[in-house]
Amino acid sequence: MSLSATDVAKVGVLARLALSPTEVEAMARQLSSIVGFVSQLEELDTTRIEPLAHPLDTRNVFRDDVPQTCLTTNQALQSAPRHDGECFLVPAVLGETGAA
Amino acid sequence: MPADASPFTTVIGLEVHVQLLTRTKLFCGCPTTFGAPANTQVCPVCLGLPGSLPVMNRRAFDLALRAALALDCTIAPFTKWDRKNYFYPDLPKGYQISQYDLPFSSDGSLEVVDPKGAFPPRRVGIIRVHLEEDAGKSMHDEAAGTADSRIDLNRAGTPLVEIVSQPDLRSPQEARAWLNELKLLLVYLGVSDCNMQEGSLRVDANVNLHVPRGDGSTAKTPIVEIKNMNSFRSVERALAYEAARQWEEWQRTGIEMGKAPKQTRGWDDAAGITRGQRHKEESSDYRYFPDPDLVPVTVAAEELAAIRAAMGEPPTRLRAALAEKWGIPAADAAVIVNQGRDVVAYYETVAGLVGEGKPAANWLQQDVLRTLNETGGTITDFPVGPAALADLIGRVGRGEFDTARGREIFAGLLTLGRAALPADVAAAVAALGITAVSDDELTDLVRGLLTANPKIVADVKGGKEQAAAGLIGQARKQNPNVNPGKVREVALTLIRAM
Ligand SMILES: [Zn+2]
């Protein structure tokens, strides 16, 4: 199994990584070897195995709908690279939100 | 334009996000109170800080189940949550916790019936209902010309159900009516307040056109997803605009679905147009995978039964029950139920006091609801209480006042109520200077009129009962408080006795 430079460049864009052509080539080699290793699993017959949704057997973990104490705004903002005391500041975001 | 006259069929599917009525967020105990100062309802979980872990809100899951059951969905016995990965400043974790291949419910439907029959009853399929978290809010003040956007994460992690319909709607008008029905259902069942101004309900619409070709086959235009509609009226307008735009484009280019990528367009309410936006990332680009921080949920049959039992009555059943109980037409019951629980309660109080459903339904629709439409406000602070209205309806029914007089008294009640004065019928009657006319007074008055109008008497005796109508104007001139119906009745009785 090998990943092309195009595959790697696309994954790079989705991960917001600026990769130089040399890095793309190195990543393609390394990722191909990882994917190749994992693809050994394909040799197993899994036709009668249920897909694993979660490695733990635990189910139905809930909490009650009871408000807890929040952080203060200062605490929330303190690790942000930039803020104005009320909000996090980021480079301009224009147009619609990415939420879907 | 009637559907059969249109050269195309508009095909619409809706995607609705509804905020659940919980006190706290989906995966942490931060409150979901609307309008709190920025970044005061946040914690390590909803900020996506390293090492924090989400725990699912039981109430949110139950309300989501309630919504799915109300929409006749099949509930999956096993469900899990997945990470939908994308980068955006309002999404602190870098992924949204949502549901991908195993949503907790699917395959439902919701029917919408227009009380006036503006379109045929339409049953709209529901593809799926799933439970996910909301993102935060990013604000950019273009006028200020700053280079920064400000991020408020109070909303991040708020529980939402996403409801995806089949493309079963066939006109912008139907889409709006269906949304009203959906909102009514969710509000009646206490799932959400569906307040669009506060972002508790958001709608995206998918629309394209099916154009019949001469050979019996159908051409389909590329699907467009419309976003940024902030009211149901906007949804209707945006869809109408988009259908017209696609028809124009189709005639010009002839480009069919599949020949162009799916497009996202934003609705500009002020300009009344849709505008093209960036291309949507392909579903695979979100690199969904099961969230290892959340264990799956299984739903037992007993749990479902309990939720069903606690669900309350949906509007469809309430309409039928109201029509049956008070003997009113289905259309009347629909109008009343569509106004919400408080109007139903008001109506039932009035109808109960009057002891009859139909007059109460008429006054409610023609006078109370019309006034509310004109002046705004809600039934709970309506200046005329149910007792005063019932008293008025009773008196009109007994012939103490005719309907026109009744309307004047109703207006009088409104004036008193608005001035925060006691708004009862006696007070309104006194304020208007109306005095009830006793039977003796009325008989004397009519007797005088009969003496003065021998021709009318002769006509009535000759079989032309309608001639008695000529007395009414004269009677009102002498005493504006007389009831026209009674004048006629007394006149006929007296003439017959002559
Ligand atoms: Zn939180």
C-alpha cells in the first residue's frame, strides 16, 4: 500500500500543515510504510466479526443535567495567544461558520 | 401559479438544527443560558483543553429520543458518537462530536396539513435524527475595520438534534408550513423552545428542480444548499428566489445534476437574493471516526416506553381532540392548536364558560387572534381575559346585544384592559354609554314604528317578511341600543297578532 504525493498533500491541507515538496515526499514514504503495516489486518477474515464501536464493554455512561461551576473568563482566556478580556482573538474569519 | 401550470417541480429537503431544552451542555455542566456575557459559560471540556473528558447529559439524550419518537422514527438499539474533524476558530477541539454511521434514530415522518387547503396534505419523510454538539460563535466587526475576529465559546457544546428530511416538499410555501408544524410539535412536547432569534432553531434547505422532458424522462438541476436563513419567512423567500434562479440558469445553460458540484449559497435577506459560497468539503474530508472518549449507548424497550408515556400530546392528536370535545370544525381546531398551548388553554376556558364551542372559536379567531396579529403580544397578557370574553359571547348569544354591538363592547374591553382598568362587560358597556333595552321598551318602540309604517305592515301581511327589515334602521335611529334581530322578531310577532 503506497500513498501518492497528491494524497499526502491533501491530508496536509486538511490538517492545516504547510508541507514543502521534500516533506511531502518524506511523509509519503513514512505514511505508506505505516499504512502498509496496518494493512496486514486485511489478511484476516472479518466477515463474521461485528465492527468494534468502542474497545470498552461499558455502555450508557451519563451525568445528570445539573449545572456545575464554570471557569472565570480570565481563567478561560489566560492560555490564549491573544484575547481582549472578553473574547478570544483570532485572525479575521469571514463568511459562514464551518459548523454543520 | 398552480403546480400543473409550472414547467418544473421544485424539490426541497430541509436540515433543521434544534437546541434541546436542557439546563447544561451536552458533555459538561456549563449552563446553556442565552445572553450571558461572553466566555462565562465555559470549562475545560467545552474549551477542548487537554486531558478533559466529555460525559453525556442524560436529559439531552432523553429529549432527543422524545423528538425522534414524535417524528415516528425507528430508534436504534445501539448508537455511538463520532468525531467530525475540521478546523475553525469556533470549534476549540478541532472536531465536532456528532453521529455518523449509527445515528440513534432514522426513518420517520411528519405530515403537514394546511387548514385552508392551500396545498394537499404532505407527509415528509425524516431520513435521520441525531444528537450532536454546537460550535461557538465568531464575530467579525467589518465596520470597525479590525483584522481580528472575536470568539465566544458560551455556545460551544450546547446539545442539538439535527433533523434531516427527505426531499419530499414541493413548494416554498409547503416548506414554511412544514417548519411551522415541526416547531409546533417540538415546542408542545417540551423538546425545544425553537426560538430562531436566539439560535435555538436553524434551517438549511436543499433545493433543485425536476424538469420533464418531451420524451417522458426528467432532467434534474444541480442541488443547491441554502444557508443563513433567519426566519421561516426567509426560508420561503429564499426557496422561491432559488427556484426561479435555477430555472433561469437551467434555460440558459442546461447543466444537469452531477455535471456540476453541489453548491452552497447564502441567503441575503435585505437584498432578497442567494449568493454562492465556498464549496462544501466532501463528507470523507471530515475524516469521521468513533470518539474514543464516549462509550456507546444502548436503548432498552422499557426506556422507550417510559419516554413515550411522558411525552404529552402532539398537535395532531390535540387538534382532533379539540374538534371532538367542542364540536368545532377541524379547520378551527387547527387554527387554535397552531397558536400554541396558551391559546388552547384560553380557548378552552372561554368555551367552557360559554358552554358552547363554536361561538368561542369564532370570537377567538375573528377578534382575539386578529387583534394579536395586528398589535403583537401574547395571549397570556391579552387585555381581555377569558371570563370577560365568555360573558360577552354569552350575552350576544342570548340577544342582549347584536354582533355589531358586541364588537364595540369587545373594543371597549380592549381599551379598559390596556389602561389596566377592570375589563368586564358591565364596565365596557358603561364606558360606551350603552344601555340594554328592556323588552317592554322595545315593544313600545316597535309598536310606534308599525303605526308610522302601514305599507311595511301591509307588505309583511302580504307574505313579504323581508319588508320588516325596513324598520330596523328607523328603530336604531330612535334608540341605537336596540338589537336589530330582536326588532325584526318583535315586529313580526306584533304584525301576526294584528
Ligand atoms: Zn463546559
